Amino acid sequence: MAQVGISQDWLDNLTRYAEQMQAQAHYDAEQNMRRLHHEVVEQARQTPGWMQLADQIEVWSADGMFWIGVRNQEFVSEAWLLEYGDDQRGPNPLFRTLGDQVGLVNERAMTAAIARYGTRMK
């Protein structure tokens, strides 16, 4: 009969390593979202209409995703009106124009992951 044994120490080390990688990935994701949040708030502070709502912009995690927007119910309808416009005012999109900024955050995250782990993650 052929057997292979794996020591408990080896398994414990592997578990610790995996937990450290998970914690680092979570930290990196939060840092990138903080950076994006800061950039979007600064952009809003310089955009007519959005200036008054800049401090209401939040980042949160839900359903396994990070979200950025206005959640405070007192300001949601105003943000919606700015973003999409109505019969009297045209749209002044902020969130729908974040593609380049989100792409840069993603690229920074990928570059950091490649530097840390040595391979491109897919």
C-alpha cells in the first residue's frame, strides 16, 4: 500500500499563509476603494450641482461587491435628478462617467497583485 502523509504543522502553515493572503487582499481592496472614493468626492466638489452632495457620497460593500453612490435617503432623489436629469434639467452624470477612474483603480490593484504574487490574476 502506498501512503502520503502531510504533517499538521504544514497544514497549519498553509492555513496561516492563506489567511494572511486573504487579509492582505481585503486590505488592498479597501484601500483602493478609499482612493476611488476620495477621487470621486473631489471631482464632485468641482462639478456644478454635485458640489452640495459631495460629502454625501459613500463607498460600501454589499452582495460581494463594492458600491459608490449616495445612500442617504434625504439626498438620493437629488442625486438621481442630477445624474439622469428631468424635463427641465439635462443630466449631469457623475457616477456613470467613472469608467476611466474605476479602470485606473483596477489597474493599480492588478499591478500591486502582480508585484506581490508574481503573476497576472484573472
